[in-house]
Amino acid sequence: MAEFEATRGMPADSMIVYGVASDVEIMDRWLPQGLTVTGSGPGTVEAGGELVPGTGTHEGLFRASDEQLRVEWGGRDHPGYAGWLQVSDSASGTSEVTVHISLLDEPDSGAHADEVRELLDRSLGQLADEVRRRVDAAD
């Protein structure tokens, strides 16, 4: 079993960051290239693309908690995959995002593990860019 976690500072307060991170309609803008997510009903999403195991799309569970500023997800037909994203306030109008991914069938070291860590870091960078665009548009 492999557990991966990354944290990054964000250029806006936690409510703005959570609003961007929990919006299924724009997730493709910051998720890793090769992964697409669309809403498929209350509490579910469909994921597809080259980063998703197998072929076609897969149904996943999705929960966004406005009170906790937390997003959780998991594979319905791939129970070995789950993750969460937590937003917390930092100093002077900024915030921090932590993403955690659990892959039950993966080793926590080696080339694939390094790739997962790189994808996490890149996604958090893209999320920060998307948040920055949201803040700039509001000015």
C-alpha cells in the first residue's frame, strides 16, 4: 500500500481556494493532464483518461464538506484508490492545501511512486494558478 501526501501554499483565503478545489466543473483545469472528471449525480463523479486504470470511464465517490473545507473521493469500482484534499487558513489572507492519496495496490517507492509525487506537486501548482486567476478576475 502506498500513501502520498503533498502540501502547498495558496494565494487566497481558504474559502476561495476551497471553492475552486471543490468545483467539479473546473477540476480538469488543475488535475493532472490525462485525467478527466465530470459530475455524474449526487456524491458521484466519473473519471476517465490515460491515468485511470483500465479503459473507459469509472464511477467514483465524491464528497465536498463546506464546513470542513475538505474534499474526499474514492473509486467505486476501484476500491484500492482513495484520497482527500484539505484547505486550511494561513497568515494574511493566504491558505494551504494538503492532498493525500492512498493506492492500496501500489508500492510506495520506485519510478511509479516518483511519478505520483510529481503529479501531486504539479496539480497543486496548477490549482494555485487557477486560484490566482480567480482572485485576479475578482479585482
